[in-house]
Amino acid sequence: MLEWVAAVRIIKKRLIKMNGFMCSTSVYKYEGWLFEYNPYMVGPWPLTKGGELRKRAGEKFWNMFKKWVNLTDKEQAATKIGGGCERF
């Protein structure tokens, strides 16, 4: 997942003229956890440092997610590190 973020940045740096959107699940980092979340498609799931899905989501992850959900929209947006839709 994190690879496409890098690809979009390269495209923007090289100023290649393309028109389109690339969308994926948003990626957040909060309290040391890297996770993806999209309330309309998939629920939250923890990621490895390499951006791959973890095999399990334990109690520590769910406790952190409960705290994250209670943040304001602005605070949640501040924890977003990638994903969503990018125009290129």
C-alpha cells in the first residue's frame, strides 16, 4: 500500500502530465500503531512497518483504536500519513 504513495510522489516530482485519481484505504499512525481504516469499505486493521496487513489484531490494538475513534476529526486527520484519493 505504501508503494503507491511513493509512486504518486515520483509522478508529481517529475511533473508528468496525467489526469486521474488513485484511491486506497487511508493509513494512519497513532500511539506507535500503523493501521488502515475506511469506515465505508473496511474496518480498521493494523499494518506492519512495511505496510502489509498483520495476521492478527489483538486487544492492545483495539484499545488504541477506541481512543483514536474518540479524537476529533481534526485530530484524526493529523494522524493520517497516506492513502485516500490522490489526483495526478
